[in-house]
Amino acid sequence: MIEIRDVPESDAERMVDLAGMVFHARVDDRERDAWRPRRSERIGAYDGETLVGQLATLPMRLAVPGAFLDCSAVTFVGVLPTHRRQGILTSLIDRMHRDAVAAGRPVAALWASQGAIYGRYGFGLATRAAVLEVDSSRPLDLRTAPDPRPLRLVDTASAPEVLDPIHRRGLAARPGGLVRDPEWWTRSILRSVDDEAAGFTEPRVVVHPAGYAVYRADENKTIRVVDLVGETPEVEAALWRYLASIDLTSRIHAPSRPVDDLLPYMVTDPDQVTVKENYGALWLRLVDVPAALRAREWATEDTFVLEVEDARIPSNSGRWRLTAGSEPACEPTTDSADLVLTAADLAAVYLGGTTPMTLTRVGAVTERTPGAAARLTAALAVPLAPYINDDF
């Protein structure tokens, strides 16, 4: 019989081994510490005393339009191949949902190794990201005048204190990202070695009074952008101009940028910047639908009746009268629905990256009141596309 219970610290190493098994990764001794789930709440599936499945959550804060919400950042999910199709993942996620409710976290989030898995658990794809390539073998001519204030290099030890206020202001302007603590900065953004950037240097940090860029370089004349935040288009232009002008380099690779990044429009020669890929990023789960809907900022004043279908968290199912605007409210109602949608689709539109209009057009959302999808799209609208640059 499979038992779902907390994973003690004494089994943390077993979690690393299980993750290596299910993700087909070789975890050598020097990498084990980086793999260990840090400051997490750990749930295990045990067959007797053998750990056969696992899930960890990191208590984080997620930027949503106009607010920061407590969030269960789900990671380290896996089930041994010998124990698949026995309901273990379902049991782990159901336990995670209960823990999130008990902790008062209205939302959960994850990066999906297989996107087809998580929709049935109420997760919706809420953010996307783009891969940019820049030809910096010639000067980067920009239509946006770079902010002329001086740039300075800072060492990685002092970087978190310098960068964090800028990053938080960026989160307030663009939803989808996580609030970082000093450990997150050190172990994720500024770690000395990145397995996904083999052959690149340790991170370098350049700071503007209203922005920063973290980057690495390699002997193939490539600059790899780890993180770049500018509070204005002019600050972004200054940072890109700096990266493109670094001696002995001819290419910039930015593996994670917002889908509405301005750089392709800033350059005078559009061929100098290529969007190589647009991919799914953060999957969001509304653990407490009314709390999440009340918490976010709305672009218009309006009222809707939403009929939500949630097979995993029954308290979310039913009809909700949503009052969008300056004083948001969300209460149960028996009135006829304007829109019918699943919890996963509600999560997908919650940050403003996907629209109810789009999901209605493809048949995922049912519009009972003509024009309701367009009105909800307007209410959910955000100035900047949601984006996250924190993998977990």
C-alpha cells in the first residue's frame, strides 16, 4: 500500500536520487547540493520504506496584477517508473492542494516537464517566454535613445542587495515573476556554474540606476543573458547597447525574455535581432478561486457570473459573481452564468497573458452571455505581458 507522508530531512538525499532517475540526469557529487530541495515542504509517496514518488513546494510570493500573492512553487515532482499509473501523482498533488489551502496560499505554480500532464490537475499555462539572438558583430543601432546615466560593474557578492530593489519594482510593473530572497539570488541567478551554460564564465553584473543585466561570456564570442531588467525602454536600450559593445564578442543569446520584449522593435535593422523560439513557461493553479480573483487588480469596472468546473478542489466549483474594478469582490451565486470554464482555463487567463476571447474562439470557454468573453478580456488586460525568469 502506498502511503503519502512528509519526507524527513534524513531522506533528502533519496529525493535527489529519485529526481535523477525520473529526469534521466546523472547527478555527481559536486552537484548534489545544488539538486537538494531547499527550504521546501516535502511530500513523499512510500511503498513500505521505499520512496517511490515525491513533490516539494517552495513557499514563495508571486507577482500578480497589482499585488503579490502567497504561492506554493511546486518542484521536484516525480514517480519511479516502477510505480507509474497507480494514482501516486494525483495523491501527491491533492495533498499539495490541501497544504496550500491550510497555509493560506491562494495560488500554486510550476514549470512542466510535460505540459499535457498538469491541465487535468487544474493548472493552466499562464506565461510564455521568447528566445532572442542578437548579431553584435556590428554596432547595435537603436531607434530608442539609451538612457545616458552611467553603468557600473558590481561583484556577485554585493549584487543581491543592489539588484533586488530594481527587480521588485520590475515585478510590480510586470506580473508573473517571483519575489527573490538573498539565497535565491545566490543559488539561482548568480551561481558560479550553470549546467545549462557549459563553457561560459561565472556571471558578470552591470548596473544602471534604474536597471541591471546579469550575463556570462564564452570563448566563442557569445554573451549569454541571464537576467535583464530596465525600468524604462531607454534603460533597456542602454543595457542592450552595453552588451552588444563588449569587446571580443559577436553574438548575444537571451534564452528567456518576455514575449513583448522591445528589443526587436528598438533596432533600426530588424534582421539584427531574431526571435528563435516562443515557449510555454509558468503553469498556474488557482487553489482558492474567490481569494485569487479578489486579490488582483482589474482594468475595467464590470460584473460577471463565472461557472467554474474544478474536479480536484470542489470548493472552487460552482457559480461565482465576480465584481471587477476598484473594489473587487467574488461571491457564490445561483444566477445564470455568463461564462463557463474550467479551473485550468481560469488560471491560464488570470495573469492576462492568455485571453478569454482566445479560449472562447477555440471552444475551451463557453460564452452564455454574448460579449461576456470580450468584456472579461478587457477587465483582465495588463500593460505588459506576464513573464517569469525564475526556473524552479
